[in-house]
Amino acid sequence: MPLPRFATLAHHADPLADGIAAERGWAQAVAEGSGPQAHLWQGVPGWAVPASYARAPGWADWQARCAAAGTPVHVRSSGGGLVPQGPGLWNLSLLWRTEKAEPVQADAVYHALCALLARTLAAFGVEASAQPVEGAFCDGRYNLASGGRKLVGTAQAWRRVGGVPVVLAHAVLVLDADPAALTAATNAFEAGLGQPRRYRVEALTSVAAEALRAGQPGGDWSRRLAEALRAQGLAAIP
């Protein structure tokens, strides 16, 4: 399944307080006939986790402690693992209607999404490919990695919204966040929840770090990311 044509890319300049809730709203609009939607957005500092985390002992207390510390935890509908949100981390949410709610073409969607993102990163001088990266947070076959280090994670959710099958294809890009700080924060989260998972700082990089290493100039990374995505067919909202 190729990705559909997205007539617009909404680049949200201000961080979203609850990106998962925003995605539910976008999915509702798609189900009601808006056509495919593409959103580039940044969340406020916090966490997104799959439902499996909410079954951990002490979850309610840990979630409350995180909220009190100003880093709320949101439970998402897609699978995977722990994903941080906040400055330097940008999300791409692609949503469209489909014929079935069952993810029978999930691999094809992942391949198309990773190809789109690899072409986008090439505009930064970054060569990236889909692969697992041992020791990276939310590791999976459809990470994008450069030099064996993860810089993009992807996920999908297929569900019915008001009886209408809708696909959400999602990517989180480590744009210009500090990989060492992210790794320390994710390890602290897992330890605070009493989980044994730990992540390696060597498993993570950022688009900015790889672009600078390739000799590209620095600058407004999110604006340049939006421009690169639009060059790949995600058009700007007038």
C-alpha cells in the first residue's frame, strides 16, 4: 500500500499539550471526510507509552509523580515502547481512511513511510535506512538509523473511528535533542517504574548531529524539516 496523497502539511509551531488527543481529533476529522491529513508537531515535555506500561505494578503512582514533576505520561494506541516528548523531538502524524481496520498491509505502510523519511533526511545530507538498533528506546525493525544509531522511530495504529477504518502512521524524529540527555531521561523513567529495561547512549543520534557531521549548515531545524517533507509531496497549508 503506497501512502495516499496528502494535500497539506500542517506545521504546528507551538508545542501541543496532548499530541495523542490531537491525533484522535485528526482521526475523527478524517473519518468524517476531511481527506488524508499530515501534521508535523512537537509535544510539551512528557512521555508517550503503549498500553502495556499501564499494566506495570505501581503504574498509577508513577504516572501521578510524573505529572506532578511537569512531565505527564500519555498512553497511546500504537505499540512499541517508551517515547519521550519535548524540545528537539518532532512528530509526523499521517492519517487517512482505508477499506479495512485490520492492519493487513502494515509492512507496506512501514516501507513507504521509511522511504519518505529517508528521502527527507537525504536533504540534510543524512543517509539513513530502516533497521533495528539494539539498546535504543522503542526499538523496532522500522527505526531509521544512520551509522547504526537510531534517529527516527515509527509506529502505526489501525482502528475504526465512528465505524470508519482509519490508519495512523506516526514517526518521532530526534531532530536536535541531545541523545545523551534523552538516554539518561528514558533510563530514569524505566528505573522509576521499577522496570529492568535500560538504553545505550551509543544507540542514539540526532538529525542535527548527523547533518553537521556531513558538513551541512545549522539553522532552524524544524522549518527545514517541514520544507524537506513538503519537497517530498506533503504540501504546505496556504
